[in-house]
Amino acid sequence: MKTLPRRIVGTGLFALDVIVSPDGAVTHTALGGSAGNVLSILAALGWNASPMGTLGNDVAACKVRDSFRAVGADLEFMRRSSDRCTPVIYQHQLASHEAGTHRFSFACPTCGQYRRPRWDDATAFCEDLSTLPPARVFFLDRPTPLGVMLAEHYRGAGSLVVFEPSASGDDAHLFARAVRSAHVIKYADDRMDDLSDFDTRTVSIEIQTCGSRGLRFRAPSLDNAWVALGAYELPHVGDTAGAGDWCTAGLIYDLLDGSSSDSGSFDYKALTRALAFGQALSTLNCLTEGAQGLLEAWSPDKIVRSARKLRTLRLRSFFKEKANPSSCIHEPKLEEFAEDSRLRGTLERSGADDFACCLPL
């Protein structure tokens, strides 16, 4: 891979998350969407981040942009338009975790209005691709015309392209182009079975997350054999929202931390280290509430140090103690971290940041 700045450029879902408590009260708002989470997490951890997309001219857009500014993101390519609404996602917290910790909806719980995303802004960005910033990584979370166009551009420019779809969508040709452009593809097993219908010969790493069972990955450098990594046993579950986004951000952060490796040459140890770091970040965030609760509870330095500590202990069990990598992990250090009142404190927030469901967003 070329020597490029430690910058991530990304497009996809940038939204305002609205957390609704089990009693129906709006308790918190935050930047959300997969692309929004991955880019803002990496920005908070010290990367340069450039989100690309179009928001509305509304209150939700102001909150999204303010959140990106707070972590130092470059907003030159985050545009606004009066012909659309900024997506708003309502995250309804569930009183019982038997069916999960939350459910998502685009419908306002008060008025029923929907503020869904639109994907018709490709022409606004394709006039002069030479003006786009160089980046170490390009991220897309769905096969939109803009996302695929940019993925092809950035792959050609030497960037690592990370594609994290939640579904193949209605356009198989567009999805196939996204797959061909990607070096890394990550998807959840409850959303997609596999990529057997698509040509993955240009894909360097395929990752399938499996919820509470952990994840598995494969790569041409490993003869395309699946390798499983089990999940941590959580001392308590605050909220699983954003878990996959933290794992992705951790993978990118660690895999390219000072690495000058070609995008297709990551070996077993490098991939295991990076994914174990991503799983540690994901696990820590599950102790909090909201997709970015960990950033509200701990400083970026503490987050990275804690995840690295968990990763070190885990790799020691793999490589020295010969533990089964696919087994669930009971880690006393995680229990120690979970006792931090700042993590549990995020579960008790109140006040909606001056946000009301039915504001003219």
C-alpha cells in the first residue's frame, strides 16, 4: 500500500441517534449510523476523518456536524441541502434483554414522521475526483452509487477499502462492484449468509460477525480457511448498539497502526491481533449505553490502553497457553473494568440535550 496520510474517508449512513428509554422518554441524542460511528470513533482515537454525504438544513444536521467537529473531523465534504431531511434513528431501549437491548426505528414515537436517508447525491461529488483528499482507508456501509464510485476511486488511489454492508440491496450489479472494490468486507450473519453469489477474488479479508458467539474471518493469505474468534463473557450488558462499528474501527486502527504492508499481505497474527483489539473495544462499549457510550465514559487514551490490555491477555492465552481461539472468554480484567462507575453511569443519564421528537428537524 502506498504511504498515505492516516486519514479515513467514508460515506453511507450519517444520522442522529435518539435514545428512547423503556418508559418512552427521550434521554439522549448522538451522532449515529454505521459510517458516522466508524469515522467519529477513529477521529476520537486520533485519526483524520472526512465524512462525505449530504444532510438536510435542519436541527439534526447541526447536531451531527457538531459531533463530528468535536472529534476534529474535516467537514469539507459533508454537504447540506434543503431538499432533504437528515436521517433520525430512534433507538428504543428494552426493559428486558431477552430479545436484545434495543430496537431501531425511523418513525418518531410521538408524531410518526419518518426521516429516512436518501442516496441520490452521487453527482454532487463526482465532478472532479482530483479534489478528494488522499486517505489510508475508505469506508462504505452500503452499496450506494456514491459509495461505490468513491470505493473504485480510492482503491485505484492505493487506499484500503473497507465495505460493511447490512444487506446486498436491490441492485446486484452495484453490490458486485462494491465487492470488487473492497479489500475488507465485514457483515453480520443475521443479515447476510455469505458472499457465495459474488466474485470475491479481489477481497483480502472477509469477516462474518456472529453476535454473542464472536466472529470468524478468512483471507487468501490463510488459504481462505475460516478462523473463529470467540466473544467475551460480559459481566453485564448495558447496550449492544454500535458493537460492530467499534469492532470495525478497532480493526482499522490496529491493522494500519504504523503498518506499511500491502493491503493483501496481512498474515494470521496481524489479523488476529487487529480483530482481537476490535472485539475488546466492542465489548467495552457494550458495558455502556448508546453506540458511542464508551467515548462519553472514558478518554480516548484510556479506551485504547484498556482494549490493548484485554487484547494482550487474550493473545497470551492463544499463543502461549494454547487456548481455543473460538471459545468464549472469561476475563477477570474485563470484570474489573466493568466496575468503573463511569461506564455504568452512562446508563443513568437524563435530559435530551434540548431535543424534542417533534422539532422541525
